[in-house]
Amino acid sequence: MSQPAYLQEDILLNPEKRVFPDFNLNHLLDTVFAPTQGCRVCILVDFEDPKKWIKDFAFEGEEQFEVQNNALKYFHQGLKNGVLAELGMTGGEMFAYKYTHGSNLDLKDEVWNTDGEELSLDRDIYPNYDIILCISTWSATAPLTEKCKEYGFRGATMHGMNDVILSSGLAVNYQEVSDDAEKMRVALTKANEVEIDFEMEDGEILTAWLGLGGQEAQKSHGLCHGSKPDIANLPAGEVYFVPQDARGKFPMKYEDGTLGVLDVVNRDVVKSTLIEGNQSTIDEHNARLADDPMTGTLGELGFGTQVLPVSYQDIQDEKVLGTCHLATGRDDHLGGDIVPEMFKKHENSTHDDILFAPHKTPNFNVKEVRMKWDDRTEVVIEDFRPSAYVIKALSHDLSPELVSP
């Protein structure tokens, strides 16, 4: 079977050259949530002062609220201007909750409508909507995954939504995204372990080892069909594992640009050592690890499956083929065993992705990622590029016996 155009070498090396269709809200919701007929839908956004900014859409046009304005323009107004009727849906209301200030922290129950009235998520929103679209500053995938099981709704989380994401990661055909994620999932599933070689600027190689125990690989593929409670994380396109064990070293680039090396023992990051930058940043991380060791527990290993341009938002950039990421903290929304109650402080119970990608971590290279089964070893990433093994899987050319350890 012929290779998809977006897997051609020129596009793989230059994803910005890939041509995407225009963003189409009808197509996105219809593909992700089929069926939509008879569903009541709403939109959640977030602010530091929700009552002030949501009342009468006071945030409209304010530069500091790019995500919220995109939610208003492309989703709320799109629904009201025809998409609700086209898809047989009702609702379309927008509500605002208070910033969580952290990835996947629980949402406070208070929420406000566009009249400035205070309502309750548990009482007024979760039980009364079939589909909830959360377009926020910080990811809410974990808390909404927990709530959807309790209240029976479906939904999608789309934090950090910017113009690049709207024109690429949310403009794609999610049936194709799902198909590609499944092909790669089958190619990687039931591996016993994985080794990641990081090449530093001075040529030193750091290796992180993760034990996977032969588990079934999981996927974030963007489809949330039927009526079963579920939350899609959009843009989607990822294959992931919950590590059972981990050891070794890997580099870390902090938000202020500081570079450190993290030591991992028994699945936990135990200390950070400065490479360059601010020693105070390293000291703060080490103090946090000492005070609440659960903050350093590795809860996820993920691989991107899509060919997408860099958006400078991890929600999209971790879905790019050839990248991988680790995450520390809670992983209950991924089927793991790390829950918020295990942390010393509630504000520590985040799920924090550490993305390894050329634009994000130019100071070091993911030289090679190797996955091992009982009888074979496969390279899956080389120098931030998908290996021949992965390309074959995505091109339909990988025979079933090669992906059945």
C-alpha cells in the first residue's frame, strides 16, 4: 500500500510543509463524538477572576486571553451560528471556573455563567450536559476523566489552544489520527522495557531505562464515540505506557532555561544536578523532591504519532512523530496507581509532561530509543526521527507477526 503523503521524508523533516484543511468545527465534533444527535453541549474556560471576565464575555478581544478568545470565536460562536443545528445538538453555553495553576489539578466546584451567576460544576454542569468541551489554560484531562465516570458525560480537553493548533492539530481527520495511533500502538505493545539514549552537547550519553512489564500499549487517539463516558485529549495522536520501574539518568530543561541531569531510582526522580543555568532552580526542584517525593514518580512514557508543525504548546508538540515524553506525578487518568491523595500537598498532585523535541530541548538529542521484547529489539526513534520500523508500521507495511512478541 502506498505511503501517506505526510510520511514522505520531506514532510517528516519539515512538518510545516504539510497542507492541512481549514478548521471545521462541524467536522471535528462529528468525527470525535459521533453520534451527536440529541446531545447537549457546553464549553468550559478558565480565569483567575472568572466572574469578572465571563460576565457578558468581558474577556472578548483581551490579548492576555488567547485561549479563551479562541474558545469564544471558534467554538461558542461556531455552535450558535449553525453547528448546533447541523449536528442535532442543543446548548452551547459557556461557563468559567478558576485557574488551577497546574497541569491536571482538580477543578474547584464554583463556576460562573455569562450572566455572572455562580453555579456548581457537580450540581449544574456535569449532570446536565452530554458533551463538555474544556478549553483552558492548564490541562484538565485527569479531573474531568474522573468526573465523567461519575456523571456519565463525554468531553474533550483542549488546553493551550492557539492559532497553530486550530489550523493543524484540530483541523486533521481524527479517524485517520485514530487509525495511525492504533498502527503504532500495535507496533509497540507488550514490550518488556525501553532504553532512551540522550546525547549531550559534549558528546556524553545519558541513558534512562524504563520497565514496562509486557503491558498493553495505550493510545490517545481523539475518538470519543457512542455514549460511554470518556474524555478525549485534543490534539490527539499518542501511544503511551505507565512505567512499572525506571532507573538511570535523563536531562531536564527547566522553564527558565536551566539545564539539569535527573537521577532516577526505583521509578522516582531522586535528585537534579546542574549542567548550566541557575543553581537556585535546581535547589528548588531538589527541595520539592525531598518534601514530597511523589512529585518525582514517573507516571507516563509517551510517543507522538502525528506529523504536525511546532505550536509551542506541549498539548500538540508531544503528539509529533519522532518525539517522546516522560511525565511525573498523578497517572490515575492513564490507568496508573498514582492518585492525588498520595501527595503531601494538593497543589503537588499535578501530571507534568517533560517533552523531548528539537525545538524544546535543542541542547540535547534523543539519539536512540530502543524497545525490547523477549525475542527482539526494535529502534523506534533515531535523532528525533521515527525509525524505519515505525514508518513501516504507519505505512501498513508491517506484517502482523513482526508486532506480536
